[in-house]
Amino acid sequence: EKEDMQAFDFISNPAMEFINTIMWRYAALDSALHDPLSILAVSDPELFEYEMVKLNVETNEGATRGMTYIDHKGQQNNTKLITKLEREQVIKEIVQSLKYYNQ
């Protein structure tokens, strides 16, 4: 969301300004920060709630090739799906990480 993205306005060096520009453009299309969330899910798992699901990847030819989907009839769960997160803390952690590189 826009107010979350404003948390990154401290950025001042050229490399971080470039990253900030990319983040704003990306956020206009998809507000989720997928890559940082993946890292935080490993480093700070307590910030998230999970559900085990059976995730498949479409391998047939066609427009849906490569699409992932949850197989609700699947018997063997293979993926830990994030269902909830501590939003304010997640943003804080991402901001703190970027502040380290903004020096």
C-alpha cells in the first residue's frame, strides 16, 4: 500500500534510489514484496502464520503452462503457504534491512 511504500522515503544513495524506483513501479502493479517476504519467512518465521497445502505446477502446453495452483484434493502436502503476517513488523524489518545498505 502507498503508506507502506512511504516508509522507504529515507533512501538517499544512488543504488538505493534505483531500488526505490523499482519498488514503486512494482508496487503499482502488485503491492506484495514477494522476495523480501520469502527471506523473512526463513529468518523470522514468527512474523507469519502458515498452512500446509498441496501445490502443483501446470506442465501441459497452453496459456496456463507454468501456473501454480493449490490441489485441494491432493493427499500429500508439499508447500508451506503463508496465510497471515504481522504487516507492520514485516515493513519495519524490510526498512531496517534497506537502511543498512543506505549508508
